[in-house]
Amino acid sequence: MAAAAPSSSLLGVLMLLASIGYAAACYSAVFGFGDSLTDAGNLIRLEPDGTVPHMYFPPYGETYFDKPTGRCSDGRLIVDLIAQHYGLPLPPPSIPASLEGDKNRLRAGVNFAVVGSRALDAQFYEQRDIFDTVTNVSMTDQLNWFKELLPSLCSSPHDCKELLDGSLFVLGEFGGNDYTHSLLSGKGINVIRPFIPIVTRAIAQAVHELVELGARTVMIPSVLPLGCAASYLTYYPSPNPDDYDELGCLIWVNEMASYHNQLLQQQLAHVRELHPYANIVFADIYNAAMEVYQGPDTYGFSGGALRACCGGGGPYNFNTSAQCGNEGATACDNPSSYVNWDGYHLTEAAYQCITTGLLEGPYTYPRMKNLCRFDSRKTSRVAQI
Ligand SMILES: *[C@@H]1O[C@H](CO)[C@@H](O)[C@H](O)[C@H]1NC(C)=O
Ligand SMILES: *[C@@H]1O[C@H](CO)[C@@H](O)[C@H](O)[C@H]1NC(C)=O
């Protein structure tokens, strides 16, 4: 009689251990690339003149870190939540990449993202008289940083192959700043629309390069529904109700974002054809976020979905002269009751909903959940033989 209880609880423990071991074995590292949706502190390390950007002031970071870290949110970002989901540490910012003695830590992941980064190089935009930018660091630069770092993360071609094979690469989101900065520098949507095929092709090319290098699993996030962002809603108010959807989001902006996401999926399909053994995962953060915008109450966002938690006033609590972290801005008491954090970016609570939608829900193609279960590295090795 007495023996039954311990053995069933032992079984429970064993099953728990197996599932933990399983989750940990899924990926051994997360490498992040992108912009302010992903940057964990690189931007300030690049500021040559010592200016401190507004996201380095409180209340940024208050929910999880108790201090600003350079992340554009009150807490963790999607890339952080993904890493933790797989039992990995938060991928540290890649700058400064002084690796002596740090190799083992960085083998669990590094974050190359920079606030303001665009998919295309600054030159592309300068040729078109677009100069509004936070940084000139592009996706190409970030990939080059990774390539430069890689030899110091692994010790032999075999070791490097194993590292790349077991890593999850999160490439993006890229594209948001390609369009936002072009719009803010005064270009119209008709000028910007032709950029979209070029941007999405560049992203697909970057995926191709990573896979050629040895990456097995690359997740490529879409752009967010930018037309629902407090920043866009403030910059482009319209007297015409027909310009807004039933949620209050700007239709023309969301159409721009959807066009990017549609072309991106087409481009990724081509990359999958070239690399049938790689896991090229489209992460539909647009629709994962849309689910939240459509029913904020369901997810506990009593502050609504459109108004920013932290900002300098106005209908959406967004004011470029008083951005979150700067003088004149104030923050809501409970960021987890808001979707939008500072006008452009979302709260940790919203990112958590999106991440759950990606890793456990239907918002990736192919499904992340199934990849981990069925495409374990053992299986893929067999497939290679
Ligand atoms: C980007 O580069 C241009 C020149 O190529 C320079 O004028 C501009 O200040 C740079 N921007 C940043 C943020 O570094
Ligand atoms: C925006 O911020 C500036 C500077 O703090 C302030 O003077 C202005 O009234 C604010 N605008 C709105 C709409 O709140």
C-alpha cells in the first residue's frame, strides 16, 4: 500500500525531469538579430557622443529588471521569453564582444539587435534622400558581427557545426524601421511600397546565408500591426473614420505591414525549397498581436490596446517631445494592464501573449511546438545520413 504512492510520485518526478531535459535539449542557444523589438542593450554602446537615449531611463525595465537595460519595454522582449521557454539564459547584448573567458556563456546565445536597425543598408536610403535614422547598423552588419564572433564560440569545424545545428536563430523582426523611418523622413507610401519586395528579399537572403553557414532552425518574425501603434496613430491622425478599422487601427499602415508579411512568406517559401532540411520558421507576430488587439480584456489588458502606458500625453499618450523615460512623460501604474508600452513598443505582458502564441499556439509556420517534438536533432541526423 505504502509503496504505491512513492512510486507514482517518483514516476511523476521522472516524467518532469524527462520533460525538462527534453525542453533543454531542444535548443542549446538562441541568437537574436533585429531592432528595438529585440535589442537588449547594444544601442548605447554604439552612441559615439555619449548621448543617452530615452530607453535608458526609468521606468524602462521596471517590471522585470528593476532598472533600464536598453530594452524598449517595461521588461523582457520576445527573444528573451523564447530563450527562457527553452531553459536558456537571456541572450546578452553582443557589444562589447570581448570573449576571453566568456565563451561558455555566449555559447548559450548572443543578441546582436540594435534599436533602429533596418534590413537594408544605410546607403540604400541615403541614395533616396532618407536620413531619418537612429543607427546605421543594418541587418547585414549584424550578420557580419555573428560571423566574426562564431570562430571564437567553437573550437573545431565539428564543434561549430554542432553549435549551429543546435541553435535557434531569431532573425528579426526586420522591416519596421525600413518603412517607419522612411515615412517619418517625409516619404509617402507610394515611394515606400516599392521598398517592400527589396526588404523582404534581403531578409530571405539573410536566412539563406545563415543556413549556408550551418544554421538549422531560423525563426523569422513578421512585422507588427504598426497601424495599431500609439506612435503611428499620433503621427497620422485622420478626420476620415474610413481610415480606421473597427479596432481603431490605421488601415493603410496595416496594409503596408500585411504586404510585407505576405511577400516575406513567399520569399521564405523559396528558401525552404533551396534548403529542405532546414527549419525556416515564419513567426506571425502580426496576427499573434492582432488576437490581443481584438480582445484585450480577455488577456487582462484593462488599459485598452491602443493607448501607451508610458508617454507624454495626447489621445494615445504618445508625444515625440516627451517620450517615455524623458521629462514630461509619465507611466501607468500597472504596465501589465496595457498592450502598448511607449508608443512604438509593447509591454512585457503583451510580448508574453505573442510568445505563447508563437511557441504553443498556431502563429508559426511550421509550428514550433511540433518542430521541437518531431524534429529533434537525433531525427535530423538520421535524415542527413
Ligand atoms: C549614418 O551615416 C551618415 C553618413 O553616411 C551620417 O551622416 C549619419 O550621422 C549616420 N547616422 C548615425 C545615427 O550614425
Ligand atoms: C507634448 O510634450 C510637450 C513637452 O512636454 C508639451 O509641451 C505638450 O503640451 C505635449 N503635447 C500634448 C498633446 O500633450
